[in-house]
Amino acid sequence: MAILVVLLVLLLTELGVSQTNDNDTNLLIGMFCGRNAVTSLPNFIKNRKTTLDEIRMQLLSKRIRFARSQALIAGDPVFATAQCRNYLSVDQCVTCFDVAVSKLINCTAANGYISYDNCFIRYEDFNEYYNDPYFLTDGSGLQYLSCGNQSSSQPTTFNQVVDIVLSNIRDATPKTFNFYVASTRQVISENATVYATAQCIENINQPICQTCMNSAYDKLNDCLPSTQGRFSDMACFARYSETPFFNDNQTIDITNVIKGHSSKLVAIVAAAIGGVALFILILVLWLLYRLRLRKKSKKTEQGPTDLNGAVHYSYKDLKLATNNFSKENVLGKGGFGEVFKAILDDKNIVAVKRIQVRHGGAKEEFENEVKLISNIHHRNLLRLLGWSSEGSHLLLVLEYMPNGSLDRFLWGAQRRTLNWNQRYEIIFGIARGLAHLHHEFHVKIVHRDIKSSNILLSDDLTPKIADFGLARFQPEDRSHVSTGFAGTLGYTAPEYVLHGILSDKVDTYSFGVVILEIISGRRSTEVRSFRSSNACWLLEDAWEMYENTKHISVIEETLNLNEYEREHVMKIIEIALLCTLSQASDRPAMSEVVSMLQEGRSLGKRQLTRPTFLRNEDRRIHIQAIQNQRT
């Protein structure tokens, strides 16, 4: 029995299957149009529109997933609440909200409710339900259950796995700070994964959340052995599915909240199996375990084992996958080499970066880069999939980004196709990626070359910071390190260009410049047509406009912004200028920038001061001086 438990634990932790995220689906779970009558239909419709418009603005401006509002003008009061799932982007949240509103406005009662996979909206003519969702005046309770029409091929084991997942999220959700949990668990017999999430309304108390989660657990168990189920109540939402609907890196670690449940599946399976069945299962698991050991041993012979899942490829395989590194497959070129589109195993599209060997220490630097990237996992940082090092052939296998780099959308083939909300999400995503490098990783990492061409966009325009070839570790006990210049002029902080002083605030400066590029659609080195060629680049231009309270002119003319959006962009421009202050110590840390962007905070008591501007001639002189010092 002990052997069975050990083998099960090993397989539970190692046998994982990567699947495509399916959180774009948005099934209507239920809708309710109440019985409370309105006094004046025109007044009611006006008040309801006011509250829903205000909620939408809150979702966009505060970048939140829960909002409420009220309108009391001329009688027929409306109190409204809306909430989106926490695994959604703001764009997805607002899209779901708009779809829900388009259906809910057909209801002419004084109270109504609609629930989707991705969000819900509720409005009433009383506000007591804000803190007690079960407070009703028309006697109607709202509870919806939706089960899938496909059953599991191994119902006994599947039911046990789902029961564990549901019991875990039932117990954990009321104990989390935001009443939200997303979790996964392997189903070994089906080589599948169960994805589950639960969420209570943010403004209720823990007992109400627990009551709702108890109902969700009981009801969703009625769906089994269906491969998916959805539950929606006045106070909470819960869902499980074999099809992923949130990303793997969005799961919530509930091990500290739920104790004693992690081995429950093992105990159930071990207790349920006996005699011949037990012997056969042990034999099968032993064979699988031996096979995995053999594969692991083979990988050990190929290369280092401390690369967190990065696969070692042969140069021959990558040469074949890129069609002999043909020009037709070139995705881009940089100071450290070329990037090629490649197809592995006849189906998987990846990007292969070929590193140019320029000196004897190139291989060592390459291996450092591999170790660096393989340990970084964040949705806004480009993921390393594999590597190859044979002689002078140094290659990285990276995620393929179908939308290419950000600069294509700012002044390239896709110019002027991004609306403001998309631009903001890109700004916010870059900030989160940098904050992870600077503050959330076990060592502080300075990228050194943040620019628009090093920001890649996924198929849903999620930004991912790429090209860690210039990244450097910064010792925790030092505010900066002195190093030779490497980076891109127009994005680089003055203290780094002039004196080689490198700190995380160098990335902050570059990020501020990228913000201005995203907002203006101009290159950092572009000079306005009415200025002389020796005048000023984008940053200086933006600062002069800010000094004259005309920084609204920085915004790209083709962006069709409403009044709120213009105010929002003005705040972001101020944050960009704050990031580019002359003194590195005056610039905010990227963790603070994330908070400012997320909360829509202004500069507060901070005062912006004129940045240091380097003229073209100065840049050439200082760069030449640094190069002379290094030779």
C-alpha cells in the first residue's frame, strides 16, 4: 500500500497536460426579471442606465472586477451591482458586462439579475441586498445549475477527483481575502485535468459566502459524472470543467488554507482498490514510473537538469525546424542575433533565437541567460521552452507571439489599430512584468533594454517582455552597479548613458518612454515636423507640452477618446513623466507604478521636475567615451 501511495504522489505531481485556455467562452447561465413594479418607466430606465454606465466606467477606470452604483433621481431608485471573474482581463470583463446589459435592459421590472460564465449583473429598487444578497422583497430566490452533456469515460475516478476539487474550493473560498479561488487537479486515469473556480461577491461577509459555497458544492456534485458544471447563486458562482477556462499561472495556492485534504484522493483510491485490482494497478504504475525515470535519465545525459522544464534540443532538429534558418522564416533581428519562426514535431510553432558568438565568453553568457529565463515564469514575460548549445551554435527556443512586437502596432503595419483600452492593458502588463523582475523574483533582475520592439504581443494582445540577453542581476545590498553601456539610445536613462550606473530605475525610465510611445504613436527619437532636426525628441516634446498644460496634445490624433478616457490618458502621461525624472532615486519603483496604474492614482504630493535631455551630439560623445573606456 505504501508503494501505491508513493507512486500515486509521484504521478500526481509529474503527469501534467498543457491545454488551450478557453476563458473566452461566455455561456449564459440564467436570467431573472423580477415582479417589483416601477412607478414611472421613463424615470426607472433613466436611473438604471445611469447606474450601469457608472459601473462600466468604474470597471474601466479602476481596473477592477467588482463595482456597484445607485441612482435615486425622480423616484424609482436603482441599486446595481456587477462582478467579473478574477481570471479575466479588463477587456474581457467589460465585454461580458456589455453583453449582459444588452439583455438585461429588456427587463422593465424594478429588479433583475443575469449571470454568465464570466460575469453577473444585479439591480434592485432597494439597497439592503448590497451586504446580504439573499435579502429579497418579491419572495423569489435565484439559483441556477447548468451541467454539461458529456460524461466522463472513467466516472468513478473522475467523480472522486472532482469531489476533492469542489470540497477544496468550498472550504477555501470564504477564507481568501477576496473570496476567490482557482484550482486544478490531475485525473490520472484519463490523462486529463480538472479546472475549477469559485467566487463570492466581494462585499458580503464570510458566513454568507460559506453558505453559498456549501450550496455550490452540493449542487455541482449532482452534475457528476458530467465533465463540466456551473452553479450561480445570489452570493456566489462556481464552475468546474475538463476544458481549461483560465491560464495555468492564474491558479491560487490554497495549500495553506486547506490542510489535510491534499492526500484525500490517495486515501480514497487506496481504500477503494483491493485484491487483484490493486496488484494490477501497482504493476501499471510501476511500469509508468520506470518509463518516466528512463526519460528523465535521457534528458540528464542531454544537458543540465535545473532548467525548470526547458527542453534540450539538438542543433540538427532546430536547423530542420527553421528550414535551415531560411530568410523566409526570420521574425526579427537584434544586436545579439536573429529570431526565426520554427515548427517542432510538425505542429508546434515556436520562435528560435540564434545567438551570435562574438567572443570567447559568449557560451558562458548564453548558459547564464538560459538559467535566468528558465527560472522566470510570469504571464507578461516571454517563456523559454528549450535551448541548444553545440559548439558555436547557441540557440534559444521561445514562445511564438503571432502578433509580433509592439512597434508594429505603433508605427508599423498595424499602426492605429489599437484603441485606448488595449493600449492601457499593454502598459499595465509591461509594468507587471517589470515589477516581477525587480521585486517578486528571488533576485532583482534589471532588463537594461526595455523598448517597444522588445515587447511582444500574444494573439489576445497580452504583452510579454522579451530579449533577456542584456539582463543583469543586481545584488540586494547595492543600489546600483557600474557597467559598460548596453541598450538602445532614446530609451536609456541618463545616469546609465553618461556614467554607466545601472539600477532597476533604468528600466523604470525606459518604461516611461515606452508609455509615451504607446500614447502618442511616435518613436522616442522622432522629431515633430515643425521642429528643427536638432530640437527635441518625444520625451522633451511631452515635457514641454506638460509644462504648458497641453499634454493632451501628446495623444495620437486618431484615438477617438471620450471625456473620461482623455482624463485617464492625462494621468498616465504624468506617470510616464514621473518614471523619467532625472534623479533615479526620484523615480517610483515598478511595484509602485503598478499600484498607481491599477488604482488610477494621481501623482499626489509628488512634483514633476524637468528631465535631463541628451542632445544627439551629447549622446554620440558620451557613448564614444564609454566605448573608449572599455577598450
